[in-house]
Amino acid sequence: MADWRTRSLWLSRGPYEPAPPLDGDLDVDVVIVGGGFTGLWTAIHLKQADPSVDVAVLEQCVAGYGASGRNGGFAMTMVGRNLHDLVRKVGPARARATRLAMRGTLREMGAFVRDEGIDAHLTRPGLLTVSNGPEQDERIRQDLEASQRLGLDDLRYLSGPECRALVAGERIRCGHFEEEALLLDPAALTRGLRDAAVRLGVRVFESTPVHALGLPGTHVLARTPGGDVRADRALLATNAYAHAVPALRRWLFTIVASIIVTEPLTGEQWKRAGWAGGAGVEDKRIMPHFHRPTPDGRILWGGRDAPFAPSGPDPRQDRSPHVFRRLEETFRWTFPQLDDVRIDRGWCGPVAGTVNCFAHAGRLGRGRRVVYALGYAGHGVGPSHLTAKIARDLLLDRESELLDLPMAAKRPVPLPPGPLRGLVLNGSQRVLQRADDGDRGPLTGLALRFLQ
């Protein structure tokens, strides 16, 4: 994994000195496996709650190597596929509580980044969610109705011309706007969180893969090439890489998210793009596409066009030319006025998903000593901060109203075992892509209703 700088535009930027690997045995109160958003936020929340708690973070490569350093840098209030779907799955009361908790989370994230002096290029330009077709019009309407039903005021309807005044996408029909959403550099945030955790007294070890996690006697034992870590409690915060844990693999699946970025645009090209205000944009496809301006003047365009990975993360899927071509086609379709803008590079990354389409946090095994928190389905930048608070409360055995949120209270749905797992996942993706590509046939409609 020495080529970690090549895994995304974000990871390639700026100087970064990885922490040394573990060298020798260690005794701590809490060991956290995974140095991404969830692991580092949990370490910070633990030290803020009780500075005496001794915490160690073990990261197999560098902080942010996985999804935390390869995503689009959108931090939204969204938990699950959309607000309408969340209400349907968890009910109005929990959906409202989750949405309000996420509003507070984004504000806390912004304040923490500011107070710690983390240079994550964090801005609050909002999120424009758009429709490019009749089916997407209906999903916009459903979200707005759900927001009104819950007594929220966080989504504002925009007509086609109003949307195109924010970004000149010729295909946009209508949309809604959310002011709370943040844009940021995710790798810079992850590195800043690592440094903030260290300042709080957390011990962070990079290039330290965990080969085994056991429960001998009354403690947890994490085995690494450089030594063993013995702890009272452990957190698994490896997201898609938790596929290696059989107890988690049964309800976790791997999505491969893909991103391309353009070369830096000229001032004249930005005028043609018409990107007033710099908002992030996501469409209402079932497998959505998203785009945003980057701090260095590029357009980032991403989606979930790559096949699912039923067998877990596969480094061979980190580069996928045919997926990059498909993303470029949708970029050109959306912005025909930018036909002279060159695509500079692309990358992919493994993302953990669940049938519920939102993260889960809970306990594993006997003794309730091992906690897990993962499964964001590609929307983890914001929710990881909140899910990390749930993980903190589980690790400290604290009663908390956060434990009534769906990420902790709703049990994950298991997937079929064995070869049937791959058939179900790949078949589901084909159905979703056909629907997104405009297939309105009865078989596709029936399959969609079955999946829902």
C-alpha cells in the first residue's frame, strides 16, 4: 500500500508524515481498528467525554486510506437513501430525531474544524438535489412532503430555472436545496482529525494491520505484525474492510464508488458552468451522481456506476477505465457547454452498504466488549461524526438518547449466504441501473418494488 498517494486527488495533496507503526505490545482501555472518520471521531469523542480513557487507533495503511480519503467531500444531513425512504423505514419520530441530530452534527463538525485550525477547505455552500427526469421529479416531491410532514424547514423547492441559476445544467427540471450541507477536503479533514486526536492523548499507529481480534479471558486482544494490543473494549471502524469479519459480512456489502475530476477550469469555462455560490449537487437517480467544485478550481463528478463487490474490497477495482468513461459520458450529457474541458484523472474506492442504506452501530460477541460502527452506503462524511458518538456511548456503557436513533436501535437486515449473495447483489445492481437508464418495463418495475 506504499502507493496510497495515488488513490485519490485528495490523498495526493500536500505533505503528510504517517505515524510510525506499532512496535511492541500495548495495554489500553479502548483499541480502535480503523483510522478513518469513524475511528478518529470516536477516539476524539471518547477523550472529550473522559480524558482518562487510554485509546489507541490502529490503521492498516494511512489515515483516510479507505473511503474517508476517496469520497467527494460532501457532508450532508442525509442518513439513508433520502428523507422519504428514512421515514418509511424507521417511522416519523425517529426520522425527525435523526434529521435534527444530523443538523447539530454538521454544526459541531464545522466548529471543531475551526477551533482546531484544521485546513480542510470547509465551506457551507449548501446542497442542491436535482431531477433530470419524470421519475426523479417524483422523488423530489416525496422528500419535500416528508420534510413538511416532520415539521422541518430544511428543504426548499426550486423550479428548473431557479436550479439552473445555481448551476447551468441544461437537463435540470427541478430540485430542492438544503442550506446546512458542507463541502470539504476529506483527506485533509482525516489528517487533521488524526493530529487533533494525538493532541488529546490518543495513540495512533499507521501501517499497522490487525491480523486477528480475539476475546481471551476478560479482555480484547488485537494482533498486529509489530505487537499485540490488549484492551478492555474494542471498536471495529473499518467500513468496507469489515467484510473480513464473518459476523459482519452477513449483512454488509461492498459498493465501489467512482470519481473523475477535470483539469482546472479557466474563468471563462466557469462562467459557462454557471456555478453561482459553489453548491454541491446530487441528482435523484437511484444510484445517484454527484458533482462539486474543488478548492483548486476543478469539477469533481462521481457516482456508483461500478459493479458491487460481493467478495469485499478488491484493489483491482481501484482503477476502472470503463466506469470512468461512463462517468464522463454523464458529465458531458449534463454539461454540453463544457465540451472543451478535459478529464484529468479518476479513482474508485470501496464503500460499505447495508440493506437499510444507513450505518449501524452495535456490539459483537460474548462479553459485549467489541463494538462496530460502519455501513454508510456512500454518505458517511457527516453521519460518521454522529455514529461515532453512538460508538462512544456503547464503549463507555452510557445510557444516551442517541441509542434510540435508527443507527443503533434498528437491527441490520442479513443478506443471503454463499453464492446466492453475489447473485442477489449483482442482479439488484443491474435492475437499479436499468431503472436509472430509463427502463420503464413491467419486469423492472416489479423488481424495484421487490427490492424496496
